[in-house]
Amino acid sequence: MVTDLPTLRLAHASGGTAQAYLHGAHVTSWVPAGGSEALFLSRAASFAPGASIRGGVPIIFPQFAGMGPLPKHGFVRTQTWERVDDADRPDAVRLRLRDSAETRRLWPHAFLAELAVELGDDWLSIALTIHNTGDAAFQFTAALHTYLRVGDVRRATVEGLRGLRYRVTGEPERVDEEPEIAVTGPVDRVYLNTPPELRVHDAENGRDILLRSAGFADTVVWNPWAEATAALPDMEDDEYLEMLCVEAAQVGAPVRLEAGERWTGSQRMQVVPVERQSAL
Ligand code: TA6
């Protein structure tokens, strides 16, 4: 993948690695120790100013999807963040973005966004903190739009969402009665008030990915399937089979931050070979 955008590489003593871009504070790769790539990154992804990278973990703020007047999924995923830690730890990085004339033209608020990424042996944790640095309250929706790499999405399931309400754009709210979600066609659901732990079972790769979120109330599950993928210029036609987005999200009830207040939402991912199946 040829790109001029600056990247950061994380390494854990166990052998685990991760990669992130300052562009969007975008984590694009995570290889747990002794394992294989756990994040999907499209072979057709665009790495260009103004574009969001297709795959990895796009940071969605201050607007999820088209839920308001801002560009889809907000604007921080296409801004250049800065590194603010001392680079003294090879397994962690902290990135920051402040409001600027450009962001205030879109959204007239003073904010400081910080992304803390930490790598362990078989886990990766990403925490987004939003600080209202202005003198008036603001509201936002947000997500860590995590693209998980799966061996074959038709053999992958998401466990932990049974009995929960979900929204699909343009349809009445529904309740999921399935013990686990199997992906056999396009899926784009916002599950509301989800439990802090979910399990993605990747039968083809013989592994599970355990997801633990905090601060985010909701979970989005997305796979565009064949037709919508064909319409995406930055994703190859068959790549929908290799990915499943399970996103820690705050969508159902926007966060309101008074002047000076902070909010943090995080997602921790842990890869577990199916033989081990330990808890997080
Ligand atoms: O999180 C799911 C979603 O909102 C889908 O509706 C789909 O459009 C996806 O995000 C990707 O959006 P993007 O703007 O990155 O193409």
C-alpha cells in the first residue's frame, strides 16, 4: 500500500503490532501476538487528504452517519491529528485534535478530541475522549467504526445482541430474537443500549473476537454485501466477504457536554482462538 501520509507503528513485547495514521487518528492494522491481521483494510482504500480510509477504525464524531447537517460521519476522520505522548512506550500512542477555523465552519464549537490506543499481547484498546473546551454546551453522536477482518462473513456470527431493540434507517424499530446474528445479506443496524461485552465468532479463521465497550451505549453492525460494495469506489467487489463492522457507538441518545465537561468512550478487542474461549 503506497501512501505519503504519516503512520505510527505500535509493537508489544509479545510480538503483537498495530499501525495508525495521523490522518483521522485512524488505526488500520492490528496483528495480535502469534496471530494474523484482525482488522479489515480494503485493497482499494484511498489514502488522501479529505478522504476517509476504508477499513480499520474510522473515528466518527460529532455526527454519526447522516443524522444531522454535517458531512456523513462527521469530520474528524479526515482531519490530521497530532501525536501528544512522549513516544516512550512502543505499545501505546495518544493523538489529539482541536477545533480549528475549518472545523468551526462546519460545527461552531470548541473541542479537544483525544484518542488513546494501547496494544497488549492479544488485545487492542481504543479510547476516544471529547472535551468541551468552549463556554457553551454541545451535543454529539460518535462511534469507533471498527472493521473486523473475518475469514468468511457468511460463517461469522455476533453474539450478545438477543432481545435488544435495533434501528434500520427508514424502518420501524425491531427487536432481535436471534440467539446470534448471522450475516447472510446486507446488514446495517443500530442496536440500542447494548451490553458491554459482545463476541464475534469467526468460524473460518478459528477465532473469536471479544469486544468490550465502555461509555458507548449502542452497537452498530454493518456489512454492505455485494450490491452496495460494487458501488463503493474504495472497496473491491468481493471484499465484503472479508469484513464485518461491529462498532461501539453513541447514536440513540446524543451526548450533551456542558462547558468544560469531558466524555470518554472506548472499545477493547481481544482475539481468542476458539480452543481457549476465556473471558475478557
Ligand atoms: O456504520 C454504518 C454506516 O453508517 C453504513 O450506513 C455505511 O454507510 C457505513 O457506515 C460506511 O459509511 P462510509 O461513509 O464510510 O462509506
